[in-house]
Amino acid sequence: MRILITGSSGLIGSALIPYLLANDNTITRLVRSKIGRVEEEAIYWNPDKGEIDADRLEGYDALLHLAGETILGRWTKGKKERIEKSRVVGGKLISESLSNLRRRPKVLIAASAIGYYGERGAEVLTEESSPGKGFMAEVCVKWENSFSVAKEAQIRVVNLRIGIVLSTNGGALSKMLTPFKMGVGGRVGNGDQFWSWISIDDVLGVVNHCLLTETLSGPINLVAPNPVTNREFTEALGGVLSRPTVLPLPSFLARGLFGEMADEAMLSSVRAYPSKLLNSGYKFRYPELTGALRHLL
């Protein structure tokens, strides 16, 4: 397939490109700078300015839209504005540009997040579950709605509600490794909150599955089928590393360090289940946390 990709330098994008190339696809990146492009074939776009080389989008089979401001860090007013704008404005620009093409891609696979569900305790959340409350839930609703124009143009749109991606190259796990290897890791808060996780290997497999499975559209919970509590995650990681996990990060200290981000990304409980993936026949490479961690580490 001929595939366009945004967010190619991010955690998922940087892993996806070699994976897709190894499967005999052709990849073209959408980049935000006109200077110093890695490839001559890269296509310029800048969602902040509403600019995109739309004519060069003709004739591709698929677009993977992964770009967006990272949620890591303290959520200042400016940070929250960047998080929302990068997702909603970027999504609308991509959606409208594709809908105006003569030769549109058959599928648009766009990132979203399990933040869509908000704080839900131990409730099992499928793609049919209602959105939650909070900043990220509101952003995710707007984010997914930003692709409505593409849907109206008969492009198959898949919204990947991404959980905690486990990789040693970035994301939550890579930040946890140093303290855990030193034996100073521990649960966050009371540890009862559910963390819905997925191995980077399964992220790649799911994207490929969505590219090839024409019956899949709309929201997809991009999580492993066995979410765990933060306490269970802590014990599994400590066990794989053969290190003690006796120093917790109290809720008040997490909030002091990270503010609102701590409540919505670290202390929030989201027990998501990948119903649509399993019903479509996807087989997880790493459905259990310990096996995924042993593979990665």
C-alpha cells in the first residue's frame, strides 16, 4: 500500500515506519518544516497555520494520523490549549483536505485515547461506552468528531483509542525503568486504579490489522484484553526486574509534581476492553502484562 503518515517521529510513528516498510508498503511522511526534510518525497503541512500541500495527497491508499502535542508534563493553560488545538485543528485539516481529493484514500486511521472515558473506576469499558468527564474526555470527543467530514466523503475512518503503550523507547514505561531498576519504584496513589496497557508490538499489529480489515471503522480500543490495576502493574514490573517496589508515590505528591495531569493520566482508572478487535479476529501477541514486560525488557 501507499501510506501517508503524520507524527512519524513519535513513539508509535517511529516504530510503525520500519514495520510497514518491512511489509512491502511505501511510506510518505507529512512534516511540519519545509527545510531539512529527511526524504525528498516528504509532504509539508502545518496545522497551526492551516497549511498543507493538498495536491500531493492524491492517489494514496491510506493515511495514518498520529500527530499531537504530548500530554506529558504539567498542564498549564498554554499546554492545554496546545493539546487540544494540535488534535482538533490538525484532525479537521487532514479530514477536509482528504475529502476534497479526486483520488481519496480508502482508510484514515487516526489516533485518539482512552482518556475519552474519563475516570470510571472498575467499570468495563467497550467502544459502546459513553464518554466521561474531564479535560481529556472533552478533547477526545472533539478529536474524534474532527474527522466527520472524511466520513461524509465515504472514507473509512478508524479512531484508535490508545491506552498506555509499553515500549523501552519512550512513553510511561521508559520513564519508570530507572527508579524501578534502582529499587525505588512503587505504586501511584492507592494503586487501585486500572491501567489499560498495550505492547508496542501489538500497536503495530493492530494498525496493520485495521489497514487490511475493511469491516473495521469508528472507535477501536487499542488496549490489551487484560487491564491491570496500578498495584498489579507495579508488582509485575518489579518482578520482571527482580527489584523491590516498596516506595509509593502518594496522590498528593503526584498532584504536586504534575497537577491536573496526575489526576487524569496517573490516578484516573480506565478499564478498557478491546471488544471490536477481538470480534474482528485480531490475535494479541502479548495479551498478558508479565509476558509483554519480559519480551520488552
